[in-house]
Amino acid sequence: MDKNFRILNLDISYDENEIKNKPWKPTLAYAIFGFLWILFSDKILSALVEDRTLYEQIQTYKGWLYVIVTAVVLYVLIKMDNFRIFELTKQLTRKNEELVAFSEELVAMEEELEKKLVSLNVLTKEMRHQKEFIEAIYNSSNMVIMVWKPDGTIVNYNEHFKELFKYDNELIGQNWKDRLIYNKGAIDVSELGGRVIREKTVENIESEITNSSGEVLNMVWNMSLITDPLTNEPIVASYGANITGERQKEKRLVELATTDVLTKLKNRVAFDNEVNDWLYRGQNFTMYLIGLDNFKYLNDVYGHLYGDVLLEKIGYKLEQEFGHQNVYRWGGDEFLLIDDKYEDRDVEKKISQLMTIMTKKWNIKELEYRSSASIGIVKYPDNGSVLDNLKSNLDVTLNHAKQSGKSQHKFFSDDLIESIRYEAAIENELKGALINDQLELYFQPIYDMVDDKVVSMETLLRWPNNNVGERNIGKVISVAEKTGQIIMVDRWVIANVFKTICKNKDVFGTTVISINISAQSFNSKKFIDYLNEQIDAYHISPSQIELEITEYSIVEDLEKSTELISEIKSLGVRISLDDFGTKYSSLNYLSKLPFDVLKIDKSYIDHILLDKKDQAIVSHLTSLAGDLELNTIVEGVEFEEQKDMLLELGCRYGQGYLFARPLPLKETLSLLKAKSGKSMIS
Ligand code: C2E
Ligand code: CA
Ligand code: CA
């Protein structure tokens, strides 16, 4: 701009006074000269010239001279004046030209300025627009925008921040760690600031913010590093979205997914989440898995509504006693209690508290019901380190407790797992053995101890050369009972016994063959149909077949058992009550159910020589059975002396190693040929 300007000198040199006085000076000079001329020229002339005519002539010349002189003077003066005027005019013209040029320059400059002003205006307008635009974005955004120093000091925030957090400008200059964060331990603001400096942007940081009304809001933040234009220092711009609604919905969904509908206790999903937290904290704890005994019975007999009420009541009681936080509905008739106490005496105390609750009397509508439960106890970290492992150990331990009888509690142990693995191997092998006919039938004779003749044969299953190496068929049977394979096993035995009899009709003749039938098979729907089919298929005389059942088969439902037994008997098949004396030993069954044979368990025979009580029991049982028209067989006779004693006590039929061990078919046939006696059937 400067170079476009120059100083304009408009100074024209003339004496103003001179110009102003100019007319007076020549006029005055002319007047004085004229006056002096008139005054002196005539006097001088009259003194010099005495001739009148000459005088007058000279007077005329003098007049002419005066005119000429004054004309010359006037001419000179006017000439001088004109010259000066001319000079001034020249000067003025030059100045004027300069002025015109300058004025043109000024006009050009003004035009340029105007142009610049216009573009400045445009720029200013544009900047204003941009500012407004940015402010609009900043303030109308439904995102909270907060600018803060890396130590947490708030520098600025937008309108939405003010609306949502209900603050005006008072938070500027304050640390948001102190003023906004709800759970101070959950987020380290200065650490976060450091992270933003390092990483430039940090995304999806969630925090709980308390607003000035005390409401807690869930916010998710994206943060980026910017430079403060004033101080040139790094600052953090955080863009936060309010996700409180979403989090509440999620919370509600999580609640729904983690709460048991019936008892309102937490469920297994909640357990999974929470136990992972316990594991993460590395804290010791004990878990008690509680399974109601005979819950199915309550449901079956009284209906599911009764079952539901019981579960609700027990759930409520457990919650009251141990707190909502620690109790879960595990599903079905099972509950779980988790406890951070780990010491033996604390655990014992918990077990006794639990047992007290679980064996309470409950009023379910009009029914007064006494419950009982089994408990499996698993400790962390002793009994497992990961969730799945702990859960499967809980199931295993509760199962073990249940199998041990009612109201039992069992602790998890490695042996337990070992035995489970072993049983799983048996289960697996047995599947193949059933398909590939790798099982074998042995027969143990039952003797008429008076005649020393074979009166019947008990079929006993054998599984030679099995890969598991299990020799004890009792163990295999108990595994098959747990897995349900027993039904297939019993069917296999029935079919193969019938096939054997059929094939060896000439030797077996009418010898009664007894077959052990498990409670599950006996109570299974199609058992009788199957039996009937096989009798038909092998043309077996039903009276030659005797089924050995135990008290386990009838204890659940006496009425149903009576019907089943009658139905079996109506086919012509005989029934014996095996292992009598090992469980309930209810004489009630003997009188009520139409058994043909009573087998007195080996445990009474073992001490029969010394134990007077056993002698009395065996003697009375035998005579009672006689009165009820039942035959008795004593099991496990090993010694001659036992046989003699048993004969003395009135027993006639016996089974045991003394007479013969269970024999393979070939030896059975030989024995039958040699020792077949009269049937027990009278
Ligand atoms: P159980 O029905 O009580 O069979 C008698 C058991 O006593 C047999 O054992 C037999 O070998 C054994 N025993 C017989 N006399 C004596 C003796 O004098 N001394 C001793 N110490 N034991 C004697 P085993 O064959 O090992 O069978 C065990 C159990 O397995 C049977 O007890 C029965 O409950 C079950 N079982 C065997 N075979 C079958 C079967 O085919 N089906 C079913 N469901 N269970 C079977
Ligand atoms: Ca038996
Ligand atoms: Ca037996």
C-alpha cells in the first residue's frame, strides 16, 4: 500500500500581500509622480523659460512627455505584472496537472481498496458462516462434546453437554474425574489422557457419568488428540454418546436371561457369568449343589403345581437364609449355593444349615410334605480350576450323593472322577458287547439240600475278556443300571436264556431257570410284551421260567408292582424275591405280593453258625414263607456246617459255592445230566 502513496506538494510560491497591494502601489506612485510633476515641472519651467510662447510650447511637450513617461512606466508595470501572473499561472497549471494525476492515482487506489474491502467482506462473511456452521455442529450435535487437558481439566463443552449433564459453564476449569465420573475407581482420567496422547485416537471408552441432578448416565466416548490453537498445547476432544437407554434395555434382557421364572432366583446363565468373576478374582470358594430327593414322586403323584410350589418355597427359604446373591436355581429340582467360606468347619456349618432347610416340613396347599435333599460339594481351587470343570464336578458329586441314598452329602474327590471315567469306559464297551454278543451266560445250580439234587438254575451274566478288565459282573450291572443300558442287558439275557433252553431242551427238560431282572426293566412299559414275545419265539414253557426281582423293583409303587407281578404270573412265569433282607425286608410284601420263591440273602448265612439272631431270622422267615406257601432258598452257602445248620433251621433249598459255582453252559449241561432232581414246584 505504501508504495502506492506519495506525498503531494501543492506549495505555489507567491506573496499574497504583494498581490493584494499591487493596484495601490503603482496608483500611489503615479499619484505622487503626477503631483510632484505638476508641482515642480511648472515652477522649474517658469524659472527656466521666460518666453511665454516657448513656455507654453514646452508646457505642451512636457504634457506629452508626462503621458509618454507614465505610459512607459505603466507598460513596464503591467508587463511585470503580466509576467508574474503568467509564471503563477504556469505554476498553477503544473500543480493542477499534478493534482489531477494524484487524484487519478487516488481514484485507482480507492478502487483497489474498494475491491479489497469487498473481498475482505466476502472473507469475513465466509468466516462468520464457517464459525456459525462449526458452532451449529458443536452445539446442535446430539453428541456430548467435551474438550479437556490430558490431566482431566475441562476446557470447553457444547450445549448438549450442558443439557444432558445439567450444568452451565461451571465445570470449565474443573477436572471431570472429580465432577462427572460416577464410579471413581472405574476410569483413570489422567491415564486415559496419556493414552490419547500416545495413540492419537481412543475409541469406545465407556463411563458412568453423574449429572448435577444425581442421575447416572452411561456414556460411550471416542477421543482424539487436537492442538489448542491459543496455547499450542495438546488437548483431548471427546465425543460422547448417551447409551443409558441401551444399557438399561440390555440390563433388563440380561435380567430376564439370568433369572429363573419360577423362583425368581438367579439361574445357571447368571452363575456362569458370576463364577467367572470369582475365578478372575482368584478367590477361594465352596459350591453346594442341592438336589431334592424323590421330587419326581411329588410331581407324579400330586401334579406339577405341587412341585412348583415346593420349589418356590425352598428357593425363597434359601434366599432368605443365604442372600439372593449366593443362591441359584440350577434347574429341575436342583439349587446351588456359593460361599466364599472354605474352611472345613465353615463348610460343615453350611451343610447342616442346608440340611435343616431341606428336611423341613412344607405346607403345599392341603399337603404336608417333608422334603429331603442330597448335596454335592465342590471347592475352588482344590476341585477344579475352570468353570466347565467345576460344573461337571458338581454334577458328578451330586449324582454320587444321590446314589448313596437320601439326605446324603458328598465332597468331590479325584477318586470320584476316576470311578466316573472307569464307568464311562464300561458303558462304552458294554454297548459294543451287546451288539456283538460278547456276553456269556453262566448258570448256578440251586440244590435240594436234603436230596443233594439240582432243583433249578440261576442265570448269571458273564462278560469274559472285556477290554475294561472288569471281572465283577455286579459292577457292570450297577453301571448299566445308572446308564439305563440294563434294559438292553436284561433283554439280551432273556433272549439268550430262552435260546439256550430251546437248543438244549433235552437236557434242561423242565428244570426251572431263574433270570435276574433289574427294577428298571421290571417297571419298564414294554417288559411284559417283550417277555411274551420271546416265550412265543422260542416255544418256552412259561412255568420253567422264574424272574428274580428285588425289593427295589416294588418299593416305588406297591400297587403298580402288584399289577405287574399278577400280569407276569398270569403268563405262567414264576416270580422270586431276591436278596431278601438287604433293604426294607418288609414282611408286608411277602403277604401282599404273590411271590413263588423267597431268596434269603447271603448276609444272613455268612454268620449263621455263630449269630443266634441270624439263626432266628432265617428260621422264622422259612416257616413264615412256608405258611405263605412260598419256597425259600438260602443264598451263599459255602460250608458244610452252614448247610447242616440251615437244614436244622428248616431250610431245604440252597445255593452256594459249597454246591457249585456259577458254571458255563457246557458244565451246566453235564451237571444237569448228572444231578437233575425233582422241581421245587409242588
Ligand atoms: P445275585 O442275583 O444275588 O446273584 C448271586 C450272586 O452271588 C452271584 O454273583 C453269585 O456268583 C454269587 N454267589 C453265589 N454263591 C456264592 C457263595 O457261596 N459265595 C459267594 N461269595 N458268592 C456267591 P455274581 O454272579 O457276581 O452276580 C452278582 C449280582 O449281579 C447278582 O446278584 C445280580 O444281582 C447281578 N446279576 C448277575 N447276572 C445278572 C443278570 O443277568 N441280570 C441282572 N439284572 N443282574 C444280574
Ligand atoms: Ca439273583
Ligand atoms: Ca441274591
